[in-house]
Amino acid sequence: MDAIDFLNKSRKGPPQPVYILTGDEEFLKRQARIALTPYLLGDADPSFALSAYPGDLSQWSTILSELQTLPFLAPRRVVVIEQADPFVTEHRQKLEKYLLKPAAGVLILDVRTWPANTKLAKAIPDQATIVCKAPKSAQLPGWCVQRARSEYGKELDQQAAQLLVDFIEPSLGLLDQELAKLAVYVGDRASITAADVDVLVGRSRNAETFKIFDEIGRGNAGEALATLQRLLAGGADPIQILGAFSWQLRRLAKAGRLIRGGLSPIQALTELGVNSYFMANWQQQLKQLGPRRRADA
């Protein structure tokens, strides 16, 4: 089961004896563990009924003893094996045997990989196998909209969501961190706008790098150089700045080729996926470069 689907669904009925959290998206794994805890323990204090062990040091006898121990003031014990790939490899047959007659406790295995064709994987139902992988890039704005609404009670419009994704690397943890900041920033306002994202998130050092091009597009060479000097004086990595410049120029050059092919500037920039919030800035940059320099970029 996809982790986002798991988090969005209500959990009913008796729990499974073993849950698998598989994948490389740590934020989704943390969210899945948070969601599982009240489902498995009810109102009980997790400190009395939940234990976590490292996968490379855990012994099967210790884990089995934990699972068989009745907790104090809780419906069951929950045992989490973190980074459990070596644990699964070493104790695969014991785990297969355990599933035939599980204890009263619940075991959660946090693994990076979980091949579906193994006997162990086939013995665990889909609803207990939670795949924690980040959504595709095209799905990230929608995830941000949903997360802002469900977790922070704010409406994030589509333009603002796309802008946030453009600013932040595709990490759900970082995106959620910025959503939390934005929710505090807008205060009692019910919605988060693209302007809010630009002000709060877009003032980061990486965003300032791209603002150099905005100044160039306006013909403000002096301000562009001042921004570059400010970044370098603040400790920005020159190689990273050069990489950002190269990325921007390649995009402008591609837009220029699309324009030569018959598209309008807006059509070309839309084809490249430029956020509408920045459309005017990009059009100005294209105009400032001119056809000849766009072709040489």
C-alpha cells in the first residue's frame, strides 16, 4: 500500500502482527509510525509499550521476548526494528515461522528494500506493507495542497504550491517544514498565496541566485552584481551559483529554440513548466537577451 494512501485512510479492525515500512522517504516513514502508534496502542503511553531496536544489533531472542511480553496498561507491545534490512536477512526463516503463529505484540520493520517475490513478503498482506516513496515531481504540488489543509488548516492555492515545489528540493520533509513556517507566517488568514511563498521561502540563498537574472532582465546590471557580491560575501558556494546560472541559461536557450520554432514566449515558457507567478520575469529575461544571445546561450 502506498504510504500516502495509508495515511489518508482510517484504520479499522484488528491490527496485523507485522508491518513493513519500506522505501527511502524518511518523512513518510515517520508519519506512518506516528499514525500506527495510536491505532496499535490506543490511549496508552507509548513509553510503556513501544520499543525500538537497531537492525544491525538486534537479536531474535530479544525481539521475540518483547513481542511475547504483556505490557502494562496497554493493549499490546509494539516493537520497531530500525534500518532492519540486516535483521531481515539474518532472521528471514524465523520471521516466516513467526507469522504462522504470531505473539500478541506487533512488530514494525523499517527497511530500505522489500522484494515482493519473497516468501516472507507474500505472507504479509498489502495493507501491512507500507511503501514510503516520495510522489513524482508532478504530484508534489497536490501533496503540498493536501498537507497544508490536513495538517495546518490552510488552503494553499495551486500556483503557490507549484512555486513552493520550484523553490524547495523534492523532499517531503523540507516541503512540510516550509508549510509549517508558512502557516505561522499567514497567522489567522485561511489561505497561503504565491506571494506568501515568494516572501517567506523565496528569500533563501538559492532563490537570491535566480533573482540575479530578474535584475538582468530589467537591465539593472549594477543591482545584479551587488546581489552576486552579497551572496559570495555571505559564504555562498561559487560552484553552486555557477550551476544555478547554467541551469537558468539552458532553460532560456531552450525557450529561445521553441520560439524560433513558432511558439510565442508564453507558450514556450509554459512548455518548459515555468510557474505563472514568474512568467513576466522570464519574458523580460528573454527580451533582454534577444534572439542572438538566446541562440548562443
